[in-house]
Amino acid sequence: MKHKAKLGQNFLVDEAARHAIVAALGDISQRTVIEIGPGRGAITEILASRCKRLIALELDRELAPELAHRFRDQPNVEIVEIDVLKSDLASLAPQDETADVIGNLPYYITSDILLHLYAAAAQVKLARAVVMMQREVAERVSASPGRREYGLLSATTQMYARVENLFTLPPSAFSPPPEVHSTVLRLEFAPRFHELRVDAAGFDAFLKQIFAQKRKTLHNNLRAAGYSTAQLTHWPTGISQQARAESLTLEAMAELYRALSKHAL
Ligand code: SAM
């Protein structure tokens, strides 16, 4: 069967894996689930029989109507032909209920999809997401501070969710097989902005500044971002100016942001 490589179409054909991915969401019998990129329905089929309501977002204009036809007798299933990055999850999901997200993601836009979910988490009550992505990207998302893989995607994700690395699949689990291994992560949404006493928009922007050039020190990145010498005199004593962002915990990043942004003018 044909597939569109440019849409990241590698369809899951491993029977045990498709069940394990759905099982990772837990009890969904009373839940609305949003599926990203249902494709030929490998996960969709199991979800449809288990969850209260399924909203599946598929960009491919041939696959979306095929799926709609296939699930036409299941009123709890809604197939929406849309680019997930242009979808307004807040208007798709029920306002007063908690929703979950699942998806074997199109790898070419993995980070953009994750950022889209984090932005939506401010408006929709998202409980958890089970998402499959290229193994190397999953290692970045779940890395702890001090690890080589730790970077902007790790810090940003971990401000929004607790991350668990569940399992990794070889290329042979898919048709056609991709060139990379794939890892399934579970994100439990639990934003930390309030606890760390930072505003979400300002702190997200600050993370981009301190990770702008990974090999540069914190101090040099902030100088390059326009912080003045006067502002930087308020640097907290417990954090080295020569440290790199990748070595800092989120608590330390928040402390630095609070100290410097108080004097932002
Ligand atoms: N869920 C299926 C499976 O596990 O076999 C398909 C997974 S495949 C890796 C990714 C799916 O995402 C494809 O069906 C592709 O058409 C769809 N897709 C690609 N870009 C998309 C986008 N921007 N919005 C929604 N779906 C997209």
C-alpha cells in the first residue's frame, strides 16, 4: 500500500505494541481521548472500543475520509481532517472534562506538536499524553539536568509534565520501516509555574534565551539576549555565572529568572 513519506507515514504493524500504547493511557472508559495522526487506524481501532469519546485528527485527505467511513457506525468516534498544529484543542475537547492525548507522532514535527500541547494545557484540562517519537528525541524530552541530551525541549517539557520513558520499538514494528528506533513516552501534565513562582510566558521565553547557544555560559547567553550589566548584578550567589543552562535544575533556572526579572527594566 502507498504511503506519504513527507507526512511521516510509518504505520504501526506490531500487534503487541499497538495494545501496549493504548494500555499506557490507563482506564479511558470515561474519558475523551484526542488522537494525533490516526493514519490507517492501528491505535484508533482499539481506542474506539474503549474510550467514551474519541477525536482523531488526521491531515491526510485520503486517509481521513477512509477512517470516517470505517468508524461511521461508532457515534463516539469523530474523525477531523485537520493539521494538528492548526487545531484548537480547547474548542475540540469538552470544556468541563479532562481529556487525554495519544499519538504515534509524525516525526518531522514532533517538537512543534509537543509545544502545541503545552500551549493547550493552559486552556484544556489535559491529564496525560502517550506519545511515540524518534528515540533520540524521546531521550531529549526525558533527560535530566547535567545529561548531554538535556536542553530546551527537556526543560520546557518538564515545566509542564512529568515524563516517563515506557518502551522502545525497532524499525520492524512499522510499515514501511523508518530509519530510526521509536520510543513511547507518557507525560502526566502537572505544570510547575505556580510552584516555582514564575509566569509561564516570561519563563518559556527565558528558557529559550539561556539555551540559545548550548555551549555558551548562562552569563554570555543572557548578555547576548540583551540583559544589561546592571541587571546581571542581581545574579543569585548560589548559581555560577560560568555554568551552562544544561547543568541547572528547573528550580535553579526559576530562581535565576526571578532574581533577574525583578530588575528587568
Ligand atoms: N497512528 C498511525 C499508526 O500508528 O500506524 C499512523 C502514525 S504515522 C507515524 C503519523 C500520522 O500522522 C500519519 O497518518 C500522517 O498522515 C499524520 N500526520 C502527519 N502530519 C500531520 C499533521 N500536521 N496533522 C495531523 N496528522 C498528521
